[in-house]
Amino acid sequence: MDLRDARPVITLAHVAQAARLIDDLHKLFDFNEMAIDPDTLTATFAPSARKDYADLHGQVIHHPRNGPDASDFRLRWKAFGR
């Protein structure tokens, strides 16, 4: 078997699904339905959003080096108050 046959296939549908998820997460963040703990970088969702995002609730986010400083999440975390 050629190793190229074993690689995962990323389709346009996968990319579109990821883009929708990113858009959804930004909206949840903007409407204070999601916050990121600045100390642990753990994603936390409001009870109203947990049903739809249960698999992400409590997960540590991937924080790219060129992303926002973790301390930038502190103000939102305080407003989130969970």
C-alpha cells in the first residue's frame, strides 16, 4: 500500500464545516456565551450553549504563537463569571 493512500482526505466540505464552527465560536464569544480561562486556556460555555458544544466544553484550546496574548482573555473571563 502506498502511504499516500493512507493519508486523510480533506474535502471542501471539511473546510466549510471548520469555517462555520470558527464563525459560531466567535459569535458565542462576542455574545458572552463562551469564554476562555486565561490561566488554563480552557474553553467554557454558558449553560445555554453547552448542549451544542459539549464536546468542546472544558477543552484546552490550541493557542498559536501569533495569536492573542492569553491575558487578552482575562476581561472576557471576568465578565463571563463562571
